[in-house]
Amino acid sequence: MPNSRLFILTVVPILITLLVGCAGLQPGYESPSVTVSSFKALPGKGAAPRFEIGLHIVNPNRTDLALRGVAYTITLEGHKILTGVANDLPVIEAYGEGNVILAGTVSLFNSIAFFADLARDKNPDALSYSLDAKLDPGTLSPIIRVNKKGTLSLGPAQ
């Protein structure tokens, strides 16, 4: 009799946990696509400049995407320039798309190093950039990680 009680007290909770965990998995779930749609300076309120970054999110899934939070970093020429977080985000409907506006503060010390490197290269034609973002859709869904890399042309428009 003690063995059956031990079995009930240990194995049953484990099975329930596994069943609840599997229920949260969504077969056929695709990661939403995220692109940078805008980037502009905000009026300053202190020593460090602030920027507004627009993200366009496409949700290719049959369930709404209710983001709980976003954390992101923007790097220019290997220097972490902008970081930020947000938690007041819109719901992106199933098979829908929407825009998220984020505000970020420039890292003053990293910016100094970036501008020092930029000054050494008198006429750069382009700057390499990277956007790393972590989108949190809640506890039962996997974290969505986004990494976009590219170059910003500094030459005359053609």
C-alpha cells in the first residue's frame, strides 16, 4: 500500500505537469516576422538622445499575438548604441499585422567610441547595423528572437 501512495504522490503530478506543458505547444506555430519600419529622433529631455523605433510585425498564426514585452538592442559598426524595453504593446490579431513603436536611449559611452571610430574613417560609404529583439508572447508561448543585420548607405541617393 505505501508504494501505491508514493506512486500517486510523485508520478501523477509529473504526468499532469507534462500534459499541461504539451497543451501550451502550438502545432504549426510560425515565428512572426519583424521589420524596422521607422527610426527617428525624439526631442531631448536629458544628456542622452532618445529615438523612436517603429517595428512592423506580421503574425502568420491562427491565434492572436498578445506581446507581454519587448527588449531590444541596436548596434552600429559593432558598437551597442541603443537599448530599450517596452511592455505596453498592441495585440497583433491572428493572420494580421500591426506596428509597435519603441523608444530607446542612446548609450553615451558606446556612442563616443562609435563616433571616434567614425572620425578615423573620414568618408564611410555605409555603416553596418544590427537589430536584436526579444519578443515575449507570454508564459505558454516560446520567446521570439529577431536578429536583423544590414548596411545603411551614407552615399548620395541614386
